[in-house]
Amino acid sequence: MPEDKLLRPNRDVGIIGYGAYIPRYRLPASEVARIWKGENFKGPPGEKAVAGLDEDVITMSIEASRNALARAAIDPTEIRAVWVGSESHPYAVKPTSTVVAEAIGAVPNTLAADWQFACKAGTEAMQAAIGFVGSGMAEVALSVGMDKAQGRPGGALEYTAGAGGAAYLIGTADRSLVTIEASYSFTTDTPDFFRRANEKYPEHGERFTGEPAYFKHVTAAADEIMQSSGLKAEDFAFAVFHQPNAKFPTRVARSLGFIPEQLKPGLLVPMIGNTYAGSALVGLTAILDIARPDERILMVSYGSGAGSDSFIFKTTENLIHRRELAPATLEYISRRTEIDYATYARYRGKLVSK
Amino acid sequence: MEISRHWRLAKQRYALVGEVCPNCEHKIFPPRDICPDCGEEAQDLYQFSGRGEVYSYTQVQQAPTGFEEYAPYTVALIKLEEGPMLTAQLTDMGKRPVSIGMPVEMVTRKLRSDGERGMLIYGYKFRPAIAS
Amino acid sequence: MTNHQHGSGDDVVIIGVGMTPVGEHWDTSIRELALQAIKMARGGLAALIPDAIYVANMLAPALSSQTQLGALISDFAGLRGVETLTIEAAGASGGSAIRQAFMALKSGLAKCVLVIGVEKVTDGVGTDVDSALATSTDADYEAIHGITPTSQAALLMRRYFYENDAPKDALAGFSITAHQNAITNPNAMFRQGMQPVQYLNAPMISAPLNMFDAAPLADGSAALLIARADAVPSGLSAPMVRIIASSLASTTLALHDRPDMLHMSALESSVQQALEMSDLRLEDLDLFELHDQYSILAALALEAAGFAPRGKGWELARNGEISQSGSIPISTFGGSKARGDTGGATGVYQVAEITRQLQGLAGENQVADARYGMAQCIGGVGSTAATHILARIEP
């Protein structure tokens, strides 16, 4: 065992294509407050992305994956694994990943699977893809983090539980837009947030989700990867963290020594809400949309239950022209139709009609 | 409950995979195996770009079984840039009015579910093209 | 003009007609409804046992969970054992069944055939009816996208107005004429007439198609007793009418597969074939019972038949040419629009109504001195078209 705890592939790998997806509907947090706190209550700032009636994790993953493929400019049959991480897979039994693989043409020589680890299911799939390609078992693997998150009507989660995510094609470093310099995972049994089988809405431990959960795991995962890599906050151009709200990632970034300018480009939660398994990953696509070559990025996810995956990325020249081949994250964000609570309730299937 | 009839069309429906005639290069969608243009066998697969324009459209108020939860929705005839015409729903229109000639692009969306317990059926729909 | 009065033994003649009122027959089952029409058609001819019975229907499998209507209805009508089957071509079922009778009689394999059109739509409720109607579209490539015949008619209508310079209410005349004619038809569902302002204020059901652009779907049954001239019994109470032409043509099932969808090619070719068979020209026809389930289809049918140039069919409705005293009266008893749309039975109602016109028994709906009438029913939005031309037999 090496001195540090980093996860080390047998060969260098990177991101050869990436794609975001954010649905077009927006529910302002003030609209949720209007319904549940009263007309005169000044609600929290921000809004969240809401999926349309015909959208789910399968359709959103397909679009994000197509964007990743467009940027990678590869034949989809090169993809040997399709892994989708989410906590809102449309089927209880029947993989999301098989539909995505079929739709993007990555069948049949494919290992397909769905991942589940609350909000870090997507980075978990990415971690596995690094191993799959890094071991030499495959040349290209697709990892997706996508969610259409649930929040109980009137509950605290309803203000932010959003929809969206991102897809990443992992391949060898020589063809990458972004190389992966290091990765690490940190896990304990911490029941801060969960949803029992067959329940519609999750439960959460309120303030217990903070210190012993989010902050402990994110900080540990960031500390380990930065120290083991001999890097400090100022060595990074950008940092992106799981963002259940704006407060948590802002506070953890500050404690790790990052300044707001490093955090801001990837902090999308005020505009699209918490996209759960897509949260850190779609923050990263927004960064990749604007980063220059040879810039370092720190990403740390967090999944309740609980664990964090941390990654250090470094951009290459390839990123600059390839990123033009698919819509930028901000294009999806600016494609905005505001809805009221009634429409939201309908879109989210909260109206009982049968 | 229906399963196989939707499964067998997955490639066409998810990704707009049609056919091209090896004889006259006519692009075919929906696939029909015999070229409508020259009458030759045409079974070579062809991946359509997904770009097209609205040829005609209307809004369905009174939906058939399985589509009630989506009503009202817009159905349209879409002229694909490669030539063929198809029937599909428009989606993600936001508050934008539809018009004949409007450029649209294909997305894969949920068409309907086969009842409460049946399979989810996915397929092509079209939306206003996203700038890129 | 050819003289159709010198008959021959293999002439096909209509010797009995029956029609039930069209509407909501809550307490009548599909077999009872058919029997009512059969009794009227066979009135006074009960001793004449048909060699074959063809039942035209499109919705019974979906809405009444019933196939083999032939055996069901024949047995219920006391005609157990007779050769019988159901003919289905959606809205063209009626005309298709009449054509089967025509061919059977012409071939000599049958001397007398009973054709029954029956549709029982009120056995289904809600979205199930819309789904049943949508089965006339391509299930894999049209219906799966949530389309219905109504929305397909609306797609055609939108395109028609886009391509042609026509006022917003260009099609109103079809509805107004049909409702006017239905006032004096005791079998009609709507007998109050309608005003132009009602059309203008009508709610959209699939824009730009409004409530008055669509026919109301209802229950009804019509029957025809058809025989070879050499097998007609003596002592008929009403004049016979001859079927002098019968044709059936088709085109793509899916609307999107047609290279030029505002040109109804199946309708055009079935009319041309019928004219050729009858040796008549369009101007010889005194009336035309066309498929007016949607007003846009009426306009397109007039254009396909050649009564109007492309894009101008609506003008005939605008200037009164389609009214009872116009140059080509249509929907003379209200058509599907006001008599009520009976789906697969429509073609049988059309021929029954033309028979009444040519017999001179149309009462207040009589088209003066009607000698030749053409009927055309279509399946879906023009996939199948069955056309018949009938001639009066001079006393």
C-alpha cells in the first residue's frame, strides 16, 4: 500500500467528452414559499430546474450522453461501459443504462449498470470508469450522474430538489480534453438522508446532514487528495463541490482555502437547484465550458449515507475547440420557462389523478 | 400489456435510425425495406441527423388512452432535412408559438407508459433547435 | 351520355333500404340496432333469403369486444347459416361492403346480398373511444405519438390554409349546409340547423379545427338488400335503383408517407374508376354523398373528384353550389356532420340516402329530378376510398 490513499489506475486516463443536460422549466423558491409559508413570507432566493412531463432520468441521460459523444467525436460502439448514477431511476428493476446505451448506439458489447449512492452515484460511476479504462479492460466508458429529485410537498427539500446532470466519457489520457491527475473515495456509515424502498419521498436528519455528514466527508476527501498530490487551494483554477444549497459548498470551499472566484463558475445551485447525483458533475461541465488549457480543477462530491469522491482534473488544448460541438451548460440554463406551483405539482406527478 | 412491439422498434424510436436505398440513395423513415422511390430492396441502416422543420401542427385537447396526462400536447408533421416526413410530438416549446417552417431538432422523450405497471415507452419528439 | 335504362340480367339493383335514426341508442345493443335496419330493408321481402350477408363495421372489436359480427347479426336476424362476414376499412367499411356485394352479384356467385352497416359507439366512454378511432392510423408510427383522426384532419386543415388563400371561415359552408339539410331528416342527430356565427364562435377541438368542423360520432345502422336484376322478385313497393359503378382505391395508411398530402389520390382514382365504369362525366351527377366527417375532408374530396380545382373546394361551399339546389348537392340528408357520423356504417347510409333521392322518396330533402348520384366513403384521412355511382331506373 502506498503512503497516500489515492486510487491509482494502471495507465493515465481522462475525460474525452462531456455533456450537460438541464430541463427548461424553473420553479422559483419564492413560489414554494408562497404556497407553504403564505403570501407575505419572503422566500429564499434562487430557483430550481424542473423536468417536463415527458422527461425522466433516462431521457435526460440520453441527451447529456449525446452531448458527450458529440464532443468526443468517437464511434459509440467504442464505449464498453454505460453507467448511470441516480436516485430517481424510472424503473425499480430494469436498468436505465440499457435504454441509454441503446439510444446512443453503444450496444451490444457493453457493460451496463445503474449506480445508487444518493448524490454521489454519478461520481461513483466516474470513479469506476477510471478504473475500467485505467486497468486496460476498456478504451472508453460512459459515466452519467443525473437526477429528477424528490422533495415532499412543503418540506425543506422542495425548495431545491431540482433536475439535471451530466455525462462523461472516460478514455485514455492521450485523447483527453481533460486529464485526471488523481482520485480518491472516502466512505462511512452515516444515515443523514435516506429513502426507504417504495417510499416516494426521502427523510433527512436536518442539522445532522451538516457537520457529521456533508462537512466531514467532503473535507476529508478534499484534504486527502490535495495533500497526497502536494497541492494547495491556490494551485487550482476552479473548485466544484456537491451543492445541496449555496451555503454548504461556499463554507467548505472557504475552509479549504478557496476563494469565491474559484467556486463561482461551478456553483449552479441558485439557478437550477440541487440536481443530486448530477450536482457536482453539472457544476464541472459549466467550468469546462469556460476553462483555459492547463488549468487544474478540484471536484468533490457528496452522497448521503455517506461518502465523498474527490478528483483532480487538468484541462488540455483539446478542450477548447471540442467543447463547441455541443450546447454549453449556460445555454441550457438560459433556456428558461418559469412555472407556478400548480404546474410544478402536475409535472412532478404530485396530483393524484388515478 | 404490450412489450415486444415497442422493443422491436427501439432503434428507430430512440435514435431515428432509418434506412437508405443502396440503389438510389433515397433516405427512408419510417423504415419500409422497399425503397418508395425506386422500388429496390433498401435495408441498409441510416442514422438521421434529427434536424427538420415543422410542416404542419395542431394541439390535441382530447387525448386517447395513455396520453391523458400529457394533454394538451402538440402533434406535428416534421419534414426531416434528409427528405422524409414523420409524425411526432413537439416538446419543450415553452411559451414560444409554433409555426410552419420552424426549425426543430429530435430529442428522445417518454411517449407514454403502458398503463400503471407496464413498460415505459420512449421515442422521438422534436423541440425548437438549441443554439450551439 | 350512355343510356343506363336498357338493363341486363347481371345488373346490380337495390331492392330494399333500411336506416335507423342516428344518435345515442343507450338501450339498444349492436345486434338489435342492426336488426332494426335489416327489418326495414327486408320489409315485404322476408321470403327472399340472401346468399350472403356483409356487415360493415370498424369499432366493435375495440368498443363492444366483439368480432364475428356477421354470424352474430345474421343469427339474430333469423338468417342463421347464411354466408356472412365483417368488412372493415375504417370509415370506408360501408362502401367496401357494398363493393363486395357488387362483385359477388356481378360474378353470379350470389343472386341477392344483404349489406348492413352498423356502429355502436356509445358502448365505449371517455378516452377509449378516441383510442378506438386512432386505430385507423398507423399504430407504430402515428398512434404511438398520441395522434387521432381529428388531429390528423387538423394537420391537413392547417396546411390547406397555409398553402391556399382562403378566409378563416372558408370551410363553414360545409357545416351550415349539412345542418340545414338535416332539419328535415327524421334520422338525423342534429335537426336545429346552425348559423354562421356559431361556426365563428365554436371552440377549437384541435386548432384550427373547431367543433363545427367535426362530425359527432353516434350509433346507427343502415341496410341494403341488393340483388341481380334477373333475381328480383315481383311486386316491389318502391322503385329499384341500379348500382352502375363500384370502385375502391387506396394509398398510404400513414399521412406522413404521402408525397403530397393535400392531394387525396385514393379519392381521385376511385372517382375516376367509377366514372369510367359508368361512362358518365362529373357534370352528369346530380348529387354527391361525400365523406364529410371533417369539413376539410369534404373540401379535399370535392377537389379530388374534380368538382373544384386544387385549393378551391371550399368555394363551392361558400357560393351555395353544394346546397340542395346547387350544381352539386352534397350531404343531402345532413351527411356525417349533422345526420351523425356512424363510422363504418357511413357508406351504407350514403348509398341508402342516394337510393331515396333516386327513387324520388327524399321528401323535403329531394334533389329535383335526381338521376345519378355518387357516394364516396373514406378510411382514415383518405387511405381507402370506396366510390359508387347509382342510377335511377325510369318507370
